Amino acid sequence: MLARMSSEPEQQIGVGSPDAFQRLWTPHRMAYIQGENKPSGPGAGDGCPFCTIPAKSDEDGLVIARGELVYAVLNLYPYNGGHLMVVPFRHVAGYTDLTAQETVELGDYTKRAMKALRAASGAQGFNIGMNQGEVAGAGIAAHLHQHIVPRWGGDTNFMPVVGHTKVLPQLLADTRRMLAEKWPAGA
């Protein structure tokens, strides 16, 4: 709970009392915060979303491309428009647990994701990485996934800094379609 710093009695800010701020609500983020779609345990049969997505259609699962060992999928709770992940089909938690073939295809799909994002949206840079384990920030630690977050000059502005709100200019289904159309063929 936020309290106003002053000599006046402590007051709650933004809890129904008028102030000078307008608010943009992002209720879709609450599902992530509350743990919706997170697996109930460490196993593949425990409701792991990364294990259930491949059984869905590309449109329903937000899948951009499928390889033999990995697939590319949009992040349901993106940091930026076009934020996607490369995920092995096999339920494995650690990067060091990947086979040599999985590691190669994961790297290849990361390169393809970058090319598709540049072609589709003119991405100027990328944040690419994995959070290994819950203590490292992995939302779904039981199933390895690598994030590819496109970046543009000025994409971090007052909205996330002051308003704690990220503005996404496009529906996820439209972003998925756009990236799938720009996905490069294999080498």
C-alpha cells in the first residue's frame, strides 16, 4: 500500500480518492501475477503450458514456427510487442540438459526469430536470455524457454517507468500472424 509522505495523517494514494493521475488498467497482467497457467508441479504431466501448446493449432497456441525439436511461440505476457520464446518440445528444465541437437536448433530458431522480428517490425536490438530456476526469475522453471525481446530506440518511456504500464500496439494474434509470415526458412 502506498502512503503519501507528508506531515498530514497517512493517506492511501489511488484507492478511490481523486488525484491528478489518469490510469490505464492492464488486467491481463494479473493472471500472470496470480500464477494462472503455471504448472502445478515439476513434471510434464503437471499442467505445463509449454507441453500443452504444441497440441494446439498455431493460432490458438500463438505458435510462430515449429521445428523438429523446438518451437517459437509468442509470450502471453509480453515485455514488448513481438516478445517471443524458443522452447524445446521435450520437458526439460536446464540448458545443460539439452541434447546437442536441441541446443543447435534452439540457437538456429533464435537467429530466425531475430530475422523475422527485424523483417516484420524493424527491431533495432534484442534482449535474449533464459532464467534458470525460480530464484533466477523463471516464471515456469520446470520447462526451459529462451526469451527474445525486440527493442527499439525510445521503447522505454514514461509509461513503464511512471505508469508501470506497457503499451502494446497490436493484438497477440495479429503479431503471431505477422511474424509467422516473415519467419525465414531453414539454412
